[in-house]
Amino acid sequence: AASYLSLQERRHDFLRYTVTADEAVQSCLIPALTVQPIVENALIHGCEPSRGDMRIDITAKAEGGDVVITVRDNGVGIGSERLAELNRAVTAGGDEANTTAGGGVGLSNIAQRLHLRFGERSAVSIESKPGEGTAVTVRFPQTKEEANTEHE
């Protein structure tokens, strides 16, 4: 995700980003295609439409044996009805997740993959306010053994 953001920062004059990770999670491995699609959503759906100073902040921390990663943007935000739809999609199981999202298929896919791998110890949640931005948080157990990982 950091490499992707570095390239996008060169493309967009007004994009700034930070990546902050607690020392406790720096050696933990992240399941592939977990963070980058969220960052892409933040840029495409949140920041690009705002046409102002764009900011994306990624934080990773250890919490109760889990890794908690939040991708926060200062973009256009999401209305309450759409936000409720997206949160239902990331907590739904099976085919319902893909149909409920109405365009939030990437987030529901992330939630499904994490749930298949980690069960109830994984979660995806979305918070947003129109005009203020969006924060997507993923939670999954800490692991140091992962064959298919994303290098942040």
C-alpha cells in the first residue's frame, strides 16, 4: 500500500499520506490484498472527488492479540444510508455480501476472506461523515506465518 500511495502522491499534487505501525505489529504478516484495495477506495471514492488537499493515513496497532489496521481519508465521506449498506455488506456472509454492497464488493470480499481464514476474530468496519472523510478498519489475529502476504 505504501508503494501504491507513493506513486499516487506523484500523480496527485495535493495527496499526502502517512503509514504508522506500532513496533508490536511491524513483524506481523498481513493477508494479501487486504490493505491496498481499501487504500484504492479511499483515493478513488473519497479523495479524488473532493478536489482539495487529499490525505490518507494508515495506522496499524496491536490490540488484544489482534492486528488492527485503519485507513482514514479526508475525502467526501459517505451518507448514512450508504454507510449502513456497506457495514451490512461487510458483516454479511455468503452471496448476500456481494449483492448487498451495491458497489462495495471489494470491502465485502476482504471481509469474507478474513472471516474464512480467521473466523469470528476478524472484522471490517466503516465509519464516515459526509464532508469529513471515511475510516475503514480491519481486525484479524496476529500471525507471523502467512504464505500469501502483502508487503506494506
